[in-house]
Amino acid sequence: MTVQSMLAGSEPIWVLGSVILLLALLATGRFQPFKLFGGLVFIYYLSGLISLGDMLANFVNPALVTLVSLLLVSLVFEKTNWVSSLSKKLFAKNLTLSYLRMGLFIGSSSAFLNNTAVVATMLSAVRKNGFHLPSKLLIPLSYFAILGGTLTLIGTSTNLIVNGFVVQAGLPGLGLFDFLYVGLPLLLVGILGVVFISSRMLPSNKDDDENTTDYLIETKIRPSSPVIGKTVQEAGLRQLEGLFLVQIYRKDRLISPVSPYEVIQKNDHLLFSGDVQQAKKLSTIAGIEIAGHKGSFKQSFVEVVLAHTSSLIGQTIKEAGFRNKFDAAVVAIHRGEHVLQTRLAETELQAGDSLVLAAGPDFDKRENLKQNFYFYTPVNEVNFLSPLQNYLVAGSFVTVLAGAALEFFPLVKGLLVMLAGLLAFKLLTFGEIKRRFPYELVIIIGSALGIASVLMASGTAQMIAHFVMGIFSIWGVWGSLVGVFLFTLLLTELITNNAAAAIAFPVALATSEIMGASPWPFIMVVAYGASASFLTPYGYQTNLMIYAPGNYRFVDFIRAGLPITVLYSMVVLLMVPLVFPFQVS
């Protein structure tokens, strides 16, 4: 008896159970999404629910190839200085004017560039704007990037993933600007929502330059240190500019708060909080060394944010073998509003942790950086393109977009030709592509396409659709549309935007078939719903990137994001049926 025959008749229940388990594991944040998606589609293959040919074909889906090509082409824009140069002109003494400028600039940039790269480029300018506290600007920065991504097909990977499902379902692919008719009202309403509502909910947190409790920096007393036997005050450790001694670890004992009359002993570990830029001063004190750091401090610190896809999550710095993996030592850590109560080596890492690393010469050559970190301080000095090269890159990209919009050639063909040109003229190198190739994203999306096909073929999507309709169909086809949108919205806050689209799309398609309506309004609310991650720092990577730098608390996202979520939902549910009618043409 084969596995498939054993599952006969119970396929929808079995597949539903596997999807629920997938969602639960994704929500814990303890497992890398690509392993979960890849593992599940492989189990489906072993169970006979998907053939080998169909499973592998999903990894060369045209939409997936388009997304990968776009991400690789976008690497060259990191070598241009347009975004960073223009960002300096966004801020004014008037906070409202700053929001308006930011919204329009970031929204339009994120419509065509990777919104993660836009946020990473803008972070430094926002934190050093000179007019307003960064905590008043960083959440809006992320929100504007999310909203800008809804403007075009290439604005966010979510839209391209949904287009992959569309093509897989045998429907005509979405055009470059098909999202604009709803996306533009979303951006404008979102900007106004930030100006008049969410801005009032944002905290007034001091920036790192003013706040001496942000980073936790650990030092170790050498056995021969001259400060041994002296009090903290006598050793001059109470008067350090920008740093404050908060804890001493002595064997298995924690001393906190630290009295100025506490006597320093051999092998003590001293933990300071404050400005990480002052950390180098600690290494100049005789007999004190930065814990985990060996050698001089001639190199610059590298500041990174731990990605939600990182294999380091749930491990301590010591367990992770940090130095061997990255040729870097963790010298400081910051976790939002949380005060850490452990030594650095024993700190269990979480998504969104802000780490300061003392990087070795091979750090930027490691191929596992992109999978583990979001960078908001460059790893090394970027060699910017010349003015002529800037114009050639911009002209090529605009030509590709215009040609695709006018249907002279497919978008993927234009992107592949541009990528070949960048390599031929050495504006990108094969080494850069190898290091930054989005392997994990390819596995997630290719596997998600396979999972979606199993959901449809097994009848599981129809089962979920009937459940959703049982609650919302009392209000007719529009009520079912609301149900699909809220289902997607809930998923994107619980897991991630791309995973939410993968699970919700087959449900949307099944709902439209049951209702006898056009699939397009249901497809589009999945795309918009999967991008509507405003309530938590974990649902969307740009939220996670600004979490620690803004010194935010989890509740700050709820307060600022709830009104934006409500306004966003109203615009989607009103505009989508107008732009994409329910009637089958």
C-alpha cells in the first residue's frame, strides 16, 4: 500500500494539518522559513501529493526568475549615491513637512527599488537629521517603504510572488503598473494617516548619541591588570564619557547596581551601557580588554541587525561560534527597550537584535552575511559609481521598465539583458552576485508555489474558503472579499508577508470560484493584505530593521500601526472592487 493510497479521502485534512503546523512553526520565529517551506514541499513529494517535475518546475517560474533578476540588478544601485544625497534634503524644522517629503520620496523610491535597501540607506540620514528625534521618524520610514512597495509589480517581492501564483494558475500575468490604481491612494492616505494620527502615538526616545543606556558593552579584567584591588571610583571607571558601569559578573555572581566603592577583582567581567562609539576608550585603560575582541581597533565597527531568517536565533553568541562563522567579534548588543541581564557570550540572540561587531579582514567576504544580517552601516567602504556610470545605470533601468510597461518585451528579458551588461562592464562582479544571491528566498518561493498547488489540488483551499465564506458570505461577494483580506492580514502579522501570500492565494482563488466571481479582486486583496504589516516589528523586515535603532517597544508599533492598518484596509476594500470588478468579463 502506497502512502498516497493511505491518504486517499483524507488529503484535505492531512494537508490542512500540515499547513497549520507550518504556520505555528513560522510564528515561533525559531526556525528558518526556507527550511520549513522546503521541508514541507519535500514531504508532499514523498507523499505523492506533487510530482517531481511539478515541484522542480516551480523553481524556474517566470515570476521567480523576474524577482531574482530584479534583486541582483538592484545591487548596483547600492553603489549610487542618489538616495543618500537626496535624503539630506528631506528634513525640515516642521515635522509635518518632513513627513510629507519623506512619504513622497521613500514611497516613489520603494516603488522601483528594493524597499529594504531604501530603508538601510536612509537609516543613517534619519538618525542624524538634526531636527527631530529618530523615534519620530523611523517607524514612518518603514511604513512609507511598505506603502511604496504597493505601487508597482516590482515594488515588493510579495507582488512578484502573487504574480507567480497567477501565472501558475493559468491566468494572464500582472502588468508593471496594475497595482498603481489602488497603491497610489494607499500611499497618499498612509502619509496623511502618519501626519495626523500615528505621529501623535510615536514615542520621544532619545537617540543613541544622547542616550547612555542603549548598548551593552562587556569588558574583562586581565589577571595582571593594575586596577585589581582598586575601587571602581579609584580605577576611574565612574567618570567615563558616554559610558556607565551597570553590572559586574564575578564568577557566578552578578553585582548590580555597582557601587563606586566596589573593589575590582581578578577576572571580573565589567558591563557598560552607553554610546558604542566610546567603546574604544575602554581598551586604552591598562589591564582592561573588550570581551571577545582580540587585536587592535584600527578597523571600524560594523553595526548590523539580526535578520529573522538567521540561523543564530535562539543560540547564545558563544554557542553560535560567532568568530569562526563571520571573522568578527560581538563587542556590543542592543535589544529595543529591553535591559539585558546576562554576559554578552551568554546572551540568547533574537531577531531584531542590534549588534556591533569588530570585523576581521575576511568578514565582508563571508557568504553567510546576507542570510543572517540586515546591514544599516555599510560593511566596507562602498566604491560609488562615477557620474557617467550613474546616468548609464539609471537610463538602462528606466529603459527596461518603460519597455516592459509598453509591452515591447517581457520584464524578465529586459532585466536579464541589463544584468549581463552590468557584468560585462564590471559594474557588478560575479563575486558580488555569488555572495548576495538570494538562495533562501528562491527556496521559499519555489516551495510556496508547490504548496499552493497542493492546497488547490487536494481540496484544502476550498475547505478553508468555505469556512471563511461561512462567516462573511452573509454580506455577499463583497463580504467574502473582506474575509479573504482579513485572513491574509492576520497571516502577515503572525508570520511573514511572503508566507502569508503563499497560504492565502489558493484560498482566494477557491473563494472566487465558489462565488462565481472574477478572481482578480480576490487575488489583489491577497497582494495588498500580505503587505499590510504595520502592527508588529516582526511581520516585515523593514519594521525589524528600525526596531532597535529607534529604541522602540513592541507596543509602539501597535499604537502607531493600528490607525494605518484601519485606513489601509478601508482603502483596499473600497478601491479593489472598483478597479477590479467582481463580474467575470
